[in-house]
Amino acid sequence: MPTKKKTTEEADKVVAPEKEAASSAPAAALAASKAPKKKISSATIHIQATFNNTKVVLTDKSGNTIAWSSSGSLGFKGAKKGTPFAASKVGEVLAEKAGAAGIKDFDVVIRGVGSGREAVVRSFMARGFELSGIKDETPVPHNGPKPKKPRRV
């Protein structure tokens, strides 16, 4: 049985609704995946502030990660990653994600001696979140490794 060939206009009419449905489906799925899975009222912010970078992780009270960011992931390069300005930008990004998750108050756990320690906390508080407590868990060596012998000249 011979089949009738469709003209290009008829083919476009048939394909066009499928293209529209296909293009809107990923957008709807993407929007659904961006929405937080559950609303959380309080969270913990873990800050690792080194001389070279500032990494921040937002977790719920049981330690499950909600969101994270770092100075390097925002596009800062080299020595600029360790600045308080870069750390405040990291805090702003995470504060936006925390607001979407429904977080109202937060605890802070700080590790390291970098200059971005306070900047992250200040940017969170500037966005209207309430600070519950701060804990400093900077690792301190117990006398460290054995020092090198003195040079004999």
C-alpha cells in the first residue's frame, strides 16, 4: 500500500505542538527541582576560612547539606579568594538559598583563621536571619611535628 507523503507545511503543523510541549517540560521539571524539598526553620552554617579561600556549607541540625558555596566557585581567583569581600558574597549567595528553604535562625561553626570568618556571618545577619550561637572549632596542634635541627654554620 502506498503511503501519502506529507508536505513540509503539514509536517511542521504536526511537529510544532510536540516541540512546544517538549521545550516547556524541561523548564517545568527544572523549576520543580530548584524548589526546596522540605521547609527547615533552623540551620547550621559551617565556615572554613583559610588564608587562600572561604568555604561555607549550610546544613540542617542533623548535618545534612542543604547548600554550599565558596569564593572560588563564585569566580574569584588567586589572592582575591581569601578577602572578606569574597566571603561576604559567599554569604549573600547562601542567604538567598537559605531564604528559599525557609530558614529563620542559624548557628555558626567556624574553622580556620582566614579573614572571611566574620564577613559570612555579617552578610547572613544583614539579610534578616537570626543568629543563635557561634562555635569556634579551629584546629590547634598539640605541639605539632618535631622542629628542624638548627643550622651549624
